[in-house]
Amino acid sequence: MFKYRGGDDLPQIRPITDLRNTNEISEICHATREPVFITKNGYGDLVIMSIETYESMLESDATDRAISESEATLLADGQLHDAKVALATLRRKHFG
């Protein structure tokens, strides 16, 4: 089940009939930078959000996954690498 992890305010929850007024829903999504949860017959049905919010969510998810993979690698081989050396190696590899 999806858990809302937004800001301190309560999430916007609207009935599906509110989708008739797409401009209002769009304005809410852009103004709050949070998703709008749509219910159908009293149950969660859809989540609507701005493109910016969606892209931010994807970036956060990618960062979370990268951190988890790094932590798993550390647990598996127990090796730490010097950040300056690793970044210098990556710069040489990717930028010549």
C-alpha cells in the first residue's frame, strides 16, 4: 500500500467527480507541489501530480536506490574508498 510521505500538511484528497474541473486540479498540483489523491466510491483510485513533482519523485527514488546499493556493496565487501580518489578516477574515465 502507498504511504503518503509529503510535507507537514495533510494530503489533498478529492472525489473522482472533481476531475471534471481539470484546471482546478492542475492548479492545486502546481501550487502545492504535492500529489492529489482521487477517490472512487470512497476508496483510493488515482494519484495526480505535476510533471515537476513526478520528476522530483523519480530523482529521489534513484538516489535512494543508489544509496541502498552502495550500502549493500559495503556490507558485502567491507571496503571503503577515498572519495577524492574515486571522483578523480571517474573524471578521467568520463571526461578524459
